[in-house]
Amino acid sequence: MNTLVKPKLAMLDLVTVRENGTVGEALNIARATARHVENLGFTRYWLAEHHNMPGIASSATAVLVGHIAGATSRIRVGSGGIMLPNHAPLVVAEAFGTLAELYPGRIDLGLGRAPGTDQQTMRALRRDRIETEADFPREVAELQRLLGPRQPEQQEGRPGFM
């Protein structure tokens, strides 16, 4: 007789602002929701990155990941995902490397290559740097290097988190 394996459940939250609600209320609801699904046995709570979109309060994804991780105790918390064209790999490595140190074994970093916003906002995020699909693999490799173990040839004071 086959026994059923209990599936692992995860949640992706856009942190939507309810009609006539505030961003603060949306953030409080996200925190309460994360606590609730953690108590239900969910294993992951991910936050989506969207910028300059009325009704969505998840633009500062790394900040929200820390907010949710600080309000929970076991559930893994992460990004679903950080849109790498919007951020320098070093900035992502520093933010998520710090979160991983604050909440060991509980932080996930999901990545995406879409801008997650309109062209004007994308230019404001990365200034004059315009990304192409060809940049994504190189930036993922740079992020892996920055978050990975220090190599013997790397200097002590090198940029990056680790």
C-alpha cells in the first residue's frame, strides 16, 4: 500500500494594498499572513518584486524579506524573485548575504530577468545602464561569486558581502 507524502507548501505574496487601504496595512497583513501560513505548516513564503505599481507594496523586496523573517521563526522567506536587471549584483549580494547571516538557513534568493516595471522606472532603478537578455547569465555568475565562499586569490577587503 502506498502512503501519501505530505506536500511542501509555499506562498508567493505580491503584498497588495486593499481598496481604500494603506501600504502600512498591506505590510501588516503580509506579516500576519506569513505567521499564519507558518503555523499551518507552509515551508516557504516568497515576496514578488514590482516597482511603481499602485496597489502593490512589494517594491523593496529585501526589506520585506527581513520584515517577514523577523516576524516568523521557522518558515523560509525569500524573493520570487529579485529582477536582476533592476539591481547591481553587488547590491543584491550585500542585502541577501546580510539577511542570510541574520536568519541562518531561512533566506531564499529567487532571481528573474524581466524588469518587473515600466521602462521609465527601470531607467530610474539602474540609471543609464540598459540591460539585455545577454547580460543576465553574466550577472547571475557575478552574484554567485559574490555570495559564494571566498577564493584564496581574493583580497581581504574585496567588495561584496562575504
